[in-house]
Amino acid sequence: MYDLFKHWQKTCIFLTRKCNLRCRGCNVINYQSAYEMDTQEWISAFDIMKEFGVGFVVLFGGEPTLREDLPELVKHLNYINMPHTIITNAVRLVKDRTYYERILDAKPYGISASVNTLTPTTKFHDDLKSDVGHKLLLKLLEDYPECDKVANMAITRENIRLLPDIVKYFSDRKIWSILSFFHVCPPEESMYWWYRGPIDDNNRSLDFREEDEWMVAAVAQWFIDNYDKLMLHNGKAYFESWAKWGIHQDWHCSEWACPAVNPDGSLMACIDRPLSHPYSIFDIPLYPREIHQNFKEVIARCPGCAWDHMIETNKYALENQAELGKKNFSHQSDGDS
């Protein structure tokens, strides 16, 4: 197997770039694919991921529940024994009982709902999804207790002081939490980023400033001190990185350990940056060296990030611990990640 694939641990899948919400700071919907792969094409793509060692699949978008075939895709992932999670804004799953039952009947390995606050106070869509996401996770405790339930949180200037209480609340209810920094970019750079959106008057209050360094460091230290008491999907090392990279978001990857796939099957270096050549997931068996070289060229021009999944998968890759990473992402390991 070409060396590239020994590092691959999980893959982020844009099943669609369509969404039923318009959240502050999100750029995903502005890069629609002219074509979305159908059910059979995604099944073939998942088989390739399995063949080349991917150990965990993140199904998101956009909003993955806008796809009617999501239950069929989940069933196939179960069939090939591929742990996975559906990252959802929860709106359809809370409002559409028939679709909700179809999803549960498919028995997804995990469901991750976006919850940035337990007390939404605005009419912004990111507050709306916090409300319905919270409701969904509590509902899953009763309807599907065996599911790997995760509260997916964006770390913002507005909620960082609240995160310890939010994570403790979910941990007390046997629900995992995963945290990742909110990312935005200057408006003139928005054409380079396919996930983070341009900073504007609506999202400026969410973005961190230089004077917030002490606060970020203090909250990170709380998580480090209480790590063993909480159900945290993130490894302890991610919290140790906050003080260094959280504000400026200038960490750089060196290994391709968490690729992303667009709705049309095209590969991305990460959720934010496409490859500069239109390679697809189906090209992996044919052009592994060329694809890897294109990844290196793309990341050489990247100013950086603080995405949790990128930092953590790179850590495992550099330590030759890819298999441990796969286990930790699927919550199958007791070891500290």
C-alpha cells in the first residue's frame, strides 16, 4: 500500500452542500456541486475508503438529512463495518417523524447534533440548531440508547465561558462532546475557503481577538484538569493546543490524515481547501502518488487553521498511531488521545 494511505484515519464526506439553514460564518453552501453522486456511487466510494484503510466516516454537508438515501448509505456503512457519524443540524430529524424513524431503523453508528449553547437567545440559525440539536440528543437517549450520541460545538467568543458547563451537562447524560474553533476569514479571502465564511457584522461577535488569549488558555486548562471526568471526543492534546493556535488559527498540517470528499466525488485536502487538480475518490487506486503530491502543493499555500480533526489526525500520523486514532474516533479505546 502506498505510504499515503497508512495515515488515513477518517474521511469527512460532503453528501450535499445544500442546507436548510444559513448559519453565521458558514461558506459551504456557496460552493455547490453541479452534480451529486447517487446512492450506488457513494456505496462504491465507501468501499474504496474501506479498502484503503479509512477507519471512520463523517457524514455531513450542508445538511446530510436532505438526502433521501441517507438511511441506505448508513446501512451500507454498517454492512462493511465502517464506524461513522451523521453531523446534523437536527431540524428535519426533529420535525419529520417518518424520516427520523427511517434513520433510526438504519441503525447509524453515531449521530452528532450541533449545539453551541443550551440557552439560545437570538434568531440566528446557529441558535436555532442549538435548540433542536439539544432536543434531538435528549430524544435519542430514549429512542436509540445504543447510538453513539455527540454534541458538536463550535468554540466562539460568545460561548467559550459556557463550554465547561455545557460539556458537563452532556457528560452527565452520557452524551459525548466534540469541540472545534469557529473559523472565519477576511472577505477578500473567502474564495479560497470552502468551509469558513467571510467575517461580517453578523458573525464578528463570535470571532476571537488578541485580548482573549488568557480566556482561551484558562478554559483549555479547565478541560485538561477535568479531562478524565468528562465524555470528550477530543483528545487532551487538542486542549493543550488552544493557547498556541486557538486565536490565530495558524497551525499547519504535514500529513494527509483526514481527507474530505465533495458531493461529486472530488477530493479535498481538508474540509476547507480543495485539491488544485480535479482528482476524485475513484482515482485513488490509479494515481496515489500524484494525488499525494497535489495535497502537498495545496497545504504549502495554506495559512493554517485550528480544526480539531486536522490537528488530532496529524498527531496520530506523526506518532505512527493511526490505528489508535481510528479507535478513539469511534470511541472504542480507553486510552488518552
